[in-house]
Amino acid sequence: MEVITQQPMGGGFGMQLMPNVPHGLEYLAQLDQILIQQFVSVCEVLSGCEAQNRYILKNSMGQEFMSATEVSECCERQCCANIRSFEMPFIDNNGIEVIRLIRPFRFSSCCCPCFNQTMEITASGQLLGTMHQEWNFCLPLCTTYTIKDSSGDTAFKIKAPCWPCSCGSDVVFDVIGKDGKRGDIRRTWKGCCTECCTDADNFCVSFDRDMDVRSKALMLGAAFLIDFIYFERNS
């Protein structure tokens, strides 16, 4: 009898079953790039009121395999802008939650190192790791972010550019591991009209194909906190 090692995804492509890996993360094993596209909220553009952020995630061939929607309080979105707390479930094409981001409210100030930004990344109720903003006098410019695994060990660090201006070009955040660069998180330029009229962002997360799927999930989650810290500031 033939043993089935592939199961279909809602998008019509297979997913290799992997033991001891939270559901849905198996699909990340075959990827070396994830494209993140934020929806443009017409209501937000017309009213100026901050709406819940919604995203779709695609592979390098443009096939959608997950979506993510911010869960937050309306009052906090309007009053706390990009430092608001939120949870963000990632749902696969079968309607099953794969990843969840949990970000607490943190007052951001270069004068107070006690309230640097932080976030948890979980999968199937299991803690995958955490992201921590390291303090400096120039927050959030020239900042380093530490990504820790579920054991609290440093998995890698993310280097933020000293001037994350995206006027006409991409903004790149390098991901550095113990053995050097492991990938990057790139905020892509969308064109003058979209940049000026909306705060919807597109990202490309690139990593080694043979990277552990949990580490890929941590990098993916980090892209969303980067989006809020740097590119939701005018909301």
C-alpha cells in the first residue's frame, strides 16, 4: 500500500508532511521567498479613520497560501496609531489558523528603554519565539531587533536602516544569524500614487530554502512588526 506523504492545500498545491512541526508550517519548507500584500481600505482612504490591516501571503509564483487580519480595538487604532496592541491570526486556504502574532501596547520613546517594542509569534498554540527591539537614542532609526526562539536563545538579529525612506526605492532590513546574513525583509516601492494616498504596504521576505520552518515563521512574523513600527506611522 502506498503511503501518502502529500496533502492538498486550498490553493491547489501540495504540502510535505513533517513530524513534530505545527500544522501549516510544513508548506514553508519549500519556500525561499514570501510576498506580503496589504489590502487598500477604501473606507480608510475616504474617512481617514484607521481600519484593521488585512494582508494576503503569496509564494514566489504569486499563489496565495495564507491571509492575515489584524484583530484590535477601534479606539486604540485611532488613538494609539502604530504602537497599538493587536493579535493577528494567519489563516491557510483551508480556513485553519497556522500562525498568530501577539503584540502588546508599548509606549515608544528613545528616552525610556523599559517600553521597547516586543511581539510573540505562536503556531497551533505553541510559542515559536519572540521579537524584541533593542534600545538606542535614535529609536526607531538604526535599531537592532533580536529574534529569540521558544527556548529564549537568539535565533538571529534584524538590522534596521538608519533612514528607512522609501521614496522611489525599496527599504531593506537585513536578517543576520550566527553564520552571517540569512535573508532580508524588503518593503517594496509601490508607486507614487499608492504611496501618497494610502499606507498599504508590500513586503518580500527572503531566506535560505533549507532554513528551519520555525525560523522562517519567525522572520515572517517580524515583517509585520516592522510594518507597524516604520510604515504605519502616518496612520
